[in-house]
Amino acid sequence: MKKAGRFFLALLGGLIGAGIGTLIYQLIRLIVTTFTTSPFIRIAFITVPAIILFILFFLKYESIIQTFRTNSDSIVSRLRKLSVRTLIFAVAGLLIALSIAFLLSRLFDFISVSALRGGLNAVLYIVLGYIGISIAVSKQDELARFFRMAPRADKEAKDSLPPLPVKILDTSVIIDGRVFDIVNTGFLEGEIMVPGFVLRELQTIADCPDTLKRAKGRRGLELINQFKDAHHLTVSDEDFSETDAVDDKLILLAKKLGGTVVTNDFNLNQVARLQNVPILNLNDLSNAVKPALIAGEQFDLQLIKEGTEQRQGVGYLADGTMVVVENASDRIGQMIRVEVTSMLQTAAGKMIFAKPVE
């Protein structure tokens, strides 16, 4: 299949070269009336560029195909982001522009050189088609109101809001898994994107000889597959060869797309903020939704271990918040009643200090 594709692409290049050669020959004859009409000269004008482009397309097959795939993927990605109304107006503008181009193309009938006439017609169709699409898309709101298709005032205000930035997931937040539950509840809106270099890092972790890391990597890949089946998850092929660090690539991708990085990595959070890249830290969200306790409030707590200071006991709330109880080291393993004395907010989360209720 690859050999056949290479041959047909080279054949296409040869046909393009023959067309160019024919056009050049006819233009020269049109300008220089005394130019020779020898059939050998005409064949040379046609075959030389045809052979050159045939060989060029044959040798550059890989790069041409790769460029075509990259551009086609980019076009498809942009089309997916367009609304149905925008697509309708774009198609309508294109059809009207092509109709106008058809009428104007009659003006070129007086040109006797068929290749020149065809080239001018092609340019006319392409230019007017582009103008028609551009005008229809840029003026779609005015056109919709003109044809009584405009939404009501409240909906117009809603449509005028800027689109939601794409949410770019990093490796740590995928392995954590909570982000998918947040999306399912509707609290995280917009397009969800997983970069290809993050997937490669997950695959590397999943193949790691360390049992714990391997389990984390496989869990991350499994969560992505489950989420992709239920929601629209975009996988970006964008990469940045100037750096090998995944965190740096995430920041560069967020800057390029105007997106937001979703993470629970403290270091990435700090670096992104220094570079003015929007970031959502799930640890910050988790701390924000934890139940607030005030000084004097009482609750039951099971002490798990001793604290770092003398006579301290340590227990944990259901959400994982650490509670340090003074003068309770002799009651490790017991469920006791404690009273909140103060709270400390740290980068890792909240820490509650309490004392036993006598």
C-alpha cells in the first residue's frame, strides 16, 4: 500500500507538472507571437516539469503525507469546535460565493488560451470562496437577526461570553483520579485534554519495574479509557522538542492554547503561577470543600499514633485532615471526645489542634 501510495502521489505530481508546463508554453505563445510552434518544443515544455515534479513527489512522499496529515488533523480539530450555526452560515456563504464566481467566470470566455482561462477561473473561485466564508462567519449574528434567527436577548448575552478555556490534565492528577469524578458532577466544564507526552509518561510509569509505580501508571491509563468512553476527551499530539521535561511542556501547551493546567503537583503549581499560566490545583479544591471547624467545637476522634511533640496524639478526620491532640499520648488507639483549640492552614492542607474533653 505504501509503494502504491508513493506511485500515485508521484503520478499526481507529474500531472501537475504537465499542467504547469502547458500553461507556461501557452503564455509564452500568447506574449511572443513569433515563438516556435514545433511539437517537440511543446512536448519538452510539458514533459520536463512533469518529470521534475514526478521525481520530487516520489522522493518527498513521507514529508508530503506527514504535512497533509498534520494540516488535515488541525482543520478537523477546528471544525469540531465550531457550532452548528457557524457551519451552516459558512456553507451558505461558500455556495453564494461560488455562484457569483460562476457568473463572473463568463468574463474570461474571450481568452483563447484554455490553460490561462482555467487558471484565472480557479483563482477566482478560490478567492471568492474564501471571502464568502469569511463574511458569512464574521457577520453571522447580523445575518441571523436579519433572517429572524437571532436568539433572545438573554441568550445573546450568554452566547457573547468567551469560550471556556481547555483543561489540560497532568500526570499526577490523572493518577489521582478525582478529576474525573469532578467532571462527572459538572463542576469542571469545558474541553478536557490529555497531551500525548503525558500519555507517554504514563506508559513509562506503567512499564516501570517498581510495583507501586507500575500500578499507578496502569490505574491512570485505565481511568483515561473509562472516561473517554463516557465523555469527549481530546488527546493532543502537540509536542515541544526544545525541552524534555513534561512540566515545561504542559506550561508551553497551556500558553499556546490559552488553556488551564489541572494538577495536584505543588511544584508545577508554583512554576505555572510564576509564568502567569492559569492552573487548577485539586488539593486547593479539596481543602476548600472540607468542613470548617471552629474553636470550641467538639467531636469524636480515634487516636492513631503519637505526635512529634511530647504527649501529643494524632488522629484523622474522614477527609484525611490531621488532628493533633495535646496531652493524649497515653490514649493511643482509643476513641475520645476532643475540642478544637485552633487550626493551621498549610500548603499540604489543614491541620487541626485540639484537646481532650474531660
